[in-house]
Amino acid sequence: MSMFSNREEEGTKGFGLDQTPQAEDTIIGNTIKIEGDLVSNGNIIVEGEVVGTLKTDRSLRIGAAAKVKADIKAAEALIAGEVSGNIDIDGKLELTASAKVSGDVKAKILSIESGASFNGSCSMDNTVTMVAGGAAHKQAVDRPKNDDKKTETEA
């Protein structure tokens, strides 16, 4: 039996986290608490508690029962649990319905499932990605300059 439900397994496939953990993956089980800086070149899966910082060049998955009080830096991430801290993701950040995030987020793509809680600011590049029916559509957005008199709604 897998440690993740079918829904969670499906959600991790796009994040480099397949159903079977690999030797280079770091797994923090639900009975583990880590305090300090956690740096990995492989995927990180958190089911327990982390206080400090989390950094990986690959994918990060935070399970529904996990509690993280840390600044996070990763290539991509799937969050289903509680996170308190700033999050910096190079690619896609997905917040599932059970996610509770408090902190500032920086990501190229942000997906927030209905029911998720997000309290903080969000910074993205000038390309907006809209996801509809599972298909992503990118559109460049012209941001008004400070000296422009018109707002986007007046233009």
C-alpha cells in the first residue's frame, strides 16, 4: 500500500515525485520533527514537521498532515499541509484544497485549489498562466507604468 492516496499520487506525477520514493529523495515521516536548514539535491517529501529552511533544486511535496515553519526554495512544489514562511518556487506551485499557507509567495505558475487558505502576497513574472479544464494558456500582460494616468480597468 502506498503512503499517499490515489489523488495525492496523481497530483505528484507532474512534480517529479512518482509513486515510489527514489534513493535520492528525502522523506520526513509524520513522526519526525526537524529543526534547522534542510538542503537537498533531490526531491523532498514532508509528512512531519520542519522548522527552519527547506531548499531543493528539484521538487518539494508537503503532505496534508505536515506542519512547516520555514522559508522554502524549490524548483516546483505541491503543498497540501500547513506552511508558515516565504515560498520561492522557480516553476509551478500548487496549493491543494487542504493547504494553509501564511507568507509571501514567488512563483512562475500558481495554482490554488478551491478550499485552500493563502494569506500573504504573491509575485509572478509578467506572464499569466490560466488553467482551464486542465489546459494551460499563457498570455503576456502589459503592466501600467507609474507615470500612466489610466488604470487597467480604464484602458
